[in-house]
Amino acid sequence: MLINTQSVSDAAWRLRVILGTIAVVHVVFILGLIVAAFWNPAFVGDTLGAWAGYENGERMMWQNFALVAMACVGLFMWAMMLTLAARVFGQIADGEVDEAATIARRLTLWFWAMFVLALLSPMILSVISTWHMPEGQKELSLALNSGQLSLALSALITGCMARALAVGAELWREHREVV
Amino acid sequence: MPIIVRLDVMLAMRKMTSRDLAAKIGIAEQNLSLLKSGKVRGVRFNTLEAICTELECQPGDLLEFEPEED
């Protein structure tokens, strides 16, 4: 074998471990959030509302749980994306570049889904957070910021990476068929 | 496949096994078997050089071209 892939495999394995660990942390956060929501829904709702920029008064119970659900959906999607990214690097570490390309394509779709969620979140959060407010104070917000643009850019980069991995897998197969 | 590999013939003439040749030139026995059966996409020059050195032959002794009939 003329090409030494050990350094790539080692780096990919380290990334797999790091990304997988962060994914697990996200899952722990989700579980903690759900437990906290049932333990003290008003406090959790107020905290999430404040993070979203809506520190305004007594919310109804469904609002608090809706905010928790929104947060859990976002955390879940990040956990899925981190898990897929970890699997991409795991497959690269195992030399299964074809499989890595397939998973990277799925990761691209998740990035686009996250981008759509990021576009809709401000609107949904504003409606949920201000539903209890009197007429004239309810809000429906739209926002476009660097975070959403970063997600779109990440989706484009991941899609390109998936294609590059597929080409790399084809080249690797050809390389292995030359003695 | 128009390129015929005569490695098995040369191994028989030199009374050497595939395993011994693979060990001497530093490639996997499996790859040498694939080469013998012609089921490879190509051969590197350094592999060809190593085989010719061990078997004391020319590349033309190992490879033969038979054009496919249309």
C-alpha cells in the first residue's frame, strides 16, 4: 500500500468521539429540559421565553410546554446532525468511504431542515410567547440572521463534501484494484 | 480481457509458489492471486520490476496481448 491513511483514520476517529459525545450531551439536555418542564413549567417557560427575547408576564401552561417542545425539537435536530456527522467520520476511520458519502448526503438534508426550522423559529416563538398578551401586543416576527445563513452555508459545504467523498471512494476502489 | 497474465507459467518455470513470491516482493498473496487471474485494473511499474527481478524474466514474459475478436 503506497498511501498511508493512518493519520486520516486517527483524526477521523477522534472527531467521531468528540461529535458523538456532544450529541449525547444534547440528549441529556433534552431529558433534563423535559424533567424540569414537568417539575416547574412556569420557571422553564419564563427562562426559555427570556432567551427568545420575550420577558413578558404570566404565560399559560400550554405556552410553557410549547416553548419546551420548540427547544427540544431544536436540540433533537442538533443531536441527530451531530450523530450523523460522527457516523461520517466513523466510516472514514473504518475506510468505508462509500458509506461515509451516503451518510454525508443525509446530513446535508438535515442541515437544510435545520435551516428551515431556523427560518420558522422566530415566527413560531413570537406567536407562542405573546399569545397571552392583549390585542395590539401580540407579535409575529420574521428574522434572517447570520446563524441561519451559517446553516445554509453548512448545508452547501456538507453537500459538496458528500460528493467529494463519493468521488474519493471511487478513486480508492480503483487504487485498490491496481497491484 | 485483451491483456493475458502469464505469471503462473513463470512461477512454474522458476519452481516458486505464489506465497513465496508475494513475500519476497512485499505484496499480499491475495493481490498476487488477483494478478495471476488477470482480475486487476493495473500493475504498478515497481511491482512489475520486483516480479521480474525475483523471477529473472522480462515484462513480456509475464504479459501478453490478445486482441478481442469483434
